[in-house]
Amino acid sequence: MRNFILLLAILTLVSSCKEALPEYTIANANTIRLNQVGYYPQASKKAIITDTTQATVFYLVDQQSHESIFQGTLSEKLTWKLAGETVRVADFSTFTTPGNYSVYIENVGYSYPFEIKEHVLSDAFTASVKSLYYQRASIALEEKHAGVWARNAGHLDKAVTFHSSSGREGTKDAPGGWYDAGDFGKYVINGAFPLGQMMTLYEQYPSVLPDTSLNIPESGNKTPDILDEFKYELDWLLTMQDDDGGVFFKLTTKRFTGMTLPEKGKEERFIIGKGTASSLDFAAVAAKGYRLFKEIDAAYANKCLASAKKAWEWSKANPTVAFSNPEDIVTGEYGDGNFSEEWFWAAAELYLSTGDEEYVTSLKQSTVNLNNYKGGSWNNYMKYIGAFALIDQSKDEAIVNVLKNNIVQAADKLVSTATTNDYFQPITVFNWGSNSDVLNAAMIIAQAYRITKKPEYLVAVQEITDYVFGKNAIGYSFITGHGDKTPLYIHHRQSAGDGIEAPVPGFISGGPNNAKQDRNDVTYPENTSPMNSWVDQTPSYASNEICLNWNSAAVYVLGFLEQESK
């Protein structure tokens, strides 16, 4: 009896010491910022607290039982200049139990809920690839594949007029392909480059997104759905090659169409320009396409390779043809006067597809710098696609060893920056499409992990992904439809014109852009720091547009994590 009374007293004492948690309400003003989708069990797990509270403890709360199941000590205050904030960090990386949780801070409140589980980013990964289907030109999107975002066909692109800048007269059929971004243009450079990034994922992890996984019109044809989607863009790229081997630059209207559905965009479209950059990028991705399709459709693969070789030969004969918009064209320029990265990428892919010594010679003569990633533009990253392919597939050990060392050096610099940088991500300059800069850096670090298997590289990629899903100065998950607070008003004509409240899912917003090049109809908060230079407003093409080459980086990184975060 005495022992029973003693036990009862102990249990009463424990119960009285257990802290009662207040009613569940999300913290005001997003003061707790974390990955709103969730974390892999063995991943790094951090939340950022921006409130000036004097609290020193945080709690991990089970969403079902509403009980605190883990508590930890907040870090000392950190001053983050890029974000313009003073923060504390809640690190619960040691907690690995799967479930649904939120973080609670006394006198602050609760975070958005999130999951801890295996394959926690699977849905977001699939959506990031499915977003390409929603960008398809020239066909209707049927409800059985597109759901509420079904729409009629727009821009059939039959008998498209040659602009005088193309050097041709008359018309040409160039249907299909993906719309480039929030506009209805189709661009060779920014079709080939993102396609090459995503093809890298398939080459490295060919089991991703097999047949029937995407619910697209081609599902069930016994070809992986991801390859079917790639082929839709590659088919269009093949139509953009001229008879002499050179490749036209883009297919657009003269000016941007209004914010409407594709079927309502009736302005005349033109095939515009021809250049060395577009020809080399085409050569690279067509050569890569040969390898992806040669076991599935040999005739198609051979067509890709022959077209790639022809574009290379044209580029050798025309090595300095830079494109700039003609006076009557104001659509995306994608201008580039330095073709060193394009030569490197094209030579790498053609060498791997043919083994011809000519391409090896070009690679050895290249002066591209791979060990110092700067970000800032799509043309600062193109070379890495070729490097990754060579590391994985080349039999030339001398080339491979140099490239491996360069990639690891680049990754080490990025990881070093991310370790102490605001929100534990690796960039310090926030340009147009900064979210793609962040994810391109993650892609380089991912290759270092594939080379070395050092855990710190995987951790860095996971933390960068946390930034994209809400652990950032804005407090938004930047991928539409994934997270509790996501962009609703992306600069995307279909989403703006379809009358549906939710935007098309799976798109990544461009992200903070310190230059804020928008027109006067966009209002930013006063005194925004670089990391806060973003608004969820439809007119904000400078911060809230979507784009193929931003999504392609997300596709790779999310696909990589789904394969490697075991």
C-alpha cells in the first residue's frame, strides 16, 4: 500500500510538471519558418524563429495528440543582413520518428504543420514534372489529365511566318513544345537548357517516373512518362532546325500577349533569328536525346543524333553569330555573346554519343571554369550539364578526374557559404530567378555527393530544399500547391486567365530579386532587404514569374533527394 501511494505521488508530480499547450493557432506573421511540406527522417531539420521573443526553448508537437514529444534549446540570436532580420534557430535534426508535427514557441505560437516520413517530397517532385504538361502548346489539355486546369488548344503553330531576321522567307510548321514561362513564347535556348538538366536526372536515375506515373496522354504506351514529356519538347526543337543545319532562335509574337488563355492569343507568331548559341544548345540536347531514346526508338534516336551533328557543323562554320532582338521584337532575348559554355556542353554530349575524337579535342581546348559557381543567369550554368554527363559516362579517366575535382571544389565553396549564410542557402546575390540559382547550386552539391558520398553534401542539398519550401525570409513555400502558404498570383498567363483561384500546381516562383525590374503596377514593401524582394502579385514578372529553366532545377533536385534520402 505504501509503495502504491508513493507511485501515485510520483505520477501526480510528473503530471503536474507537464506543460499544458495552448490552442493550436499559426504563429503571427510567419514568425516560425520551416519546410512546410516536410523532412526525411534522417535529414537535417531546422526552423527559423524571427520573433524577438526571449524564449529559449522550442517544442515539437504531435498534430494528432497535440502533445509535446520533443523539446530543444533555441540558438543564440543571429543577425542576418541579407534578410534584414534577427533570428534564432530551432534544430530538431536528431528527431527521426515519422509523423505529422508542428513547432511551438511560447508566446509566439505554432508553425505550419509538416510531415516527417520517407519520400516526403514525392508529390512535389511529381508535380514539378507534371507542370511541363500544363505548358504544352498546340494541343488541348483534357480534364482527365489536367483536372480543373483543362483548357482548349492554343497556338497550333502551323505555317508560321519567317521573320526577316531568320534569313528565310515563307512559312514553316513548328507545332508542339512547351511555353517558355509566363508568356506564350517558345525558345530554343531555354527549351534545350532545361531539357538537358532534366535529362540528367533520367540518365542518373532511370527508374524515376515510369509509365503511367504522370497521367499524361502518352501514359500506358510502355515508355516512361518522363521520357514522353521530354519528347514533346524535343520534337518541337527538331522543327526549329533549318535545312543548312543552323537552328532558329525562337517562335514568338512581336510583343507579349495579354494575361489570357492560350486559345485567346490570336496575334501573329514568327520564327525569329538564327544563331550559334541556339544551334549549339540544340546540338547538345539532341545528342543527349539520342542516348535516352536509342533503346526505345532507334529511328528517332538516329534522327536526333544526325540533327545534332548537322547543328555542330553549322556552328563550326558560323562560330560568332550572336542573337539580339530585332527592332520590332520585344519578347525574351536570351542574349549571349560568349559561346564557350555552349561549345563545351555540345562537345561533351556529342562525344558521349559518338566517341569521335573531334569532340574530345574541343573539350580539351575548352577554357570554361567549373570550380566556381557564380549563379546569376542560365548561361553561367550550361557547362555543368556537360560536366555531369562526362563524369558519369566518359571512359577518359584524365577528363573525368579533372572534372570530379572541379565539381567537388565548387561544391565545397557553396557548402561553406551555406553553413553560415542567411537561411543556410548558398547564394549571396539575389537576381532574377534567384530560386533557380539556389537550386542550380544544389545540383552541383548533389554531384559532389554522388562522387564522394560524403553526408555533408546531402545535408546541404536538403537544407537548400527547405529554403524553397518555406524556410526563407518570405515565409512562403515557393512551389505552387505544395505547402500551406504558397504563391497564388504567379505571373503565368494560363493561371491568370482561367478563372480558377488556385494557380496551376508544381511551378516554382522566380524568387527574391533585389533589382525589382517590374513596372509601376507592382508594389513592393518599403525597405525590402535582398531576400525580401518578392511579392505575390500577378504583374510581378521580376519576382513571381515561372520559367522552364527554374522548374528544371527543381525537378532535378527533388528527384535526386527522392532517390538518395534513404
